[in-house]
Amino acid sequence: MTDQTAAPEAAAPATDAKKGQFGIQRIFTKDVSFESPNTPEVFRQAWKPQINMDLNTASKKIADDVFEVVLTLTVTAKNEDATAFLAEIHQGGIFKIEGLEGPALHQTLGAFCPNLLFPYAREAIDALVTKGSFPALMLAPVNFDAIYAQSMQQAQAKAQAEKEEAEQTH
């Protein structure tokens, strides 16, 4: 048996590329809302809610290598076709991202950052719901990587359809 340990230099490819760096500068609540339009009547009904959750993310560059990402989480609960509550939060974060460009930066802003913000948004929604006198609401984790991949596929399909349509009109 021979010893096949590689020198540290040989183990990693030699590149001059700057490694990406990521840092959280701040996580904050940008906006929050809670509505319970059918109280107190909704409390007199058996609690069998239909919960709907909508997610949206937005990002913008605010300085060199500094980005704001906002995760919007809207939860609507209907009980017997009446809206029991509507809770919404815009959970924001400021992130310093160096050394990433193109698709890697886009994925970081569209999937990685929202994944970091979601637990804060989920906790805030749960607090709003319980303060509204409704049972605790623990939202399931979200796979932002899958959502991002799906949105990229949809964007590519739309771009391809538009390209084909433009070619047919010429």
C-alpha cells in the first residue's frame, strides 16, 4: 500500500479568482400588518381554517457590494369561507456580498438571502396571529432554492416563447 497524500497546493486548483464573501449587516422589519375583519364572529365558529401562504422577494443594490433583500410573507386564514385573519410582513435584510457576479449573485439574492430572512418572518407572523387571539401558526420551512430554480425555468421558457414569436412575425 502506498501513501497517496497530496500537497495542499495540489489538493485545490490554483486560481487567481477572488473568493466570494458574504456578510449580514442588518435584519429588520420593514412593514407589518394584521387584519381580522370578521371578529368577533369568527371566534364563535369551530376553528377549521384554510391557510394560504404567499411569498415574494425583491432585492436592490444600495451601495457597492451592499444589497437590500426584502421577503414579503402574506398569510391568509379563512374559516367557513370568511376571512379569519390576514397577516403580512416585509422582512428585510442588508447584506454585503463581494466577489459574486451574474448567476451566482442572482441566486444568492433570490434564494440564499430569503432563506436567512424566513425564520424571522415566520416568527413575526406567529406572534401577530397569537396576539390576534388565534391559535399559534407554525409555518413549514420553505425551499427557496427550489422556488428560485422554478422561477428561472419559467423566465427561460417565457424568453424562448417571446423569441419564437418574434421570429414568426418577421
